[in-house]
Amino acid sequence: MPNVILDIASLPKSQSKIASAHANQFTSLLSNVRLKLEEPNNQYKLKADAHQRENIFRPRELVFVRLRRERLPPGRHLKLTKKKWSPFPISKRINKNTYMWTYQQNLILPAHIMLILPTHLMLLISTVIFHRMTVQSILNM
């Protein structure tokens, strides 16, 4: 038993030249619109990527790590608690933006690191802020 009247109707075996021309014109129109939309998007991407800084770290390089609150050991986490943790050596580079690093035993291994900073930048900042600390004491932490 047919569900719809079109199930009974016999459809022509040949294609209409007008219909195929219309379909080809419509697909070419859609591809042109897609290209016109991709051009400004690529320009926006180039301008946005110009402001991005690419951080590529090598193994045995020291980095400061910024962790989320839920990745820290249990306890109170106030807004004045430490946000960037002492320098950790990178043990392995997995891909362009993923690294394995050795961590302290009391930290939970993070599933997502919010920010990694090279040590030399943080050392410059920390020596200005904490003028009593020497670079050697920061590295020994």
C-alpha cells in the first residue's frame, strides 16, 4: 500500500535540461557566496592572529603554570592566593600547544592549563616586585 500519491506516480527517466541548468546555476551561486564570505573571514583571522603570541617550549625549559582553583590541593582558595606556580621543567612536547611537565606531589594533575609563561619573563617581573628575592632563590623553589 503506498503512503503518498507520489509513490504511485511514474517519474520520467530523462532529466529536464532547464531543471539541470537551474540546479547548476544554483550550486555555482552558492559556491560564489561561500567564497565571498570566506574572503573577509580570512582577513579577520589574519588581523586577529597578528596579535597572538606563539609560545613553543623545548624540553627541560622552565615555565610558570597558572592553574584553575579546582586543580589545586583541597583547602581555602581566596582571591589573594598564589595563581602562578613555581617553575616546572617541561618533560615532553606532545604537539603544538600541549606539554607534559613534572609537578609537585601535592598538586592534582591538571586536565587543562590556563596559561604557561616562560620563566625568564616571570623572573624579570618577580625581581621587580620582590626585590629581596634573588633569581637563584626563585629557581631553587
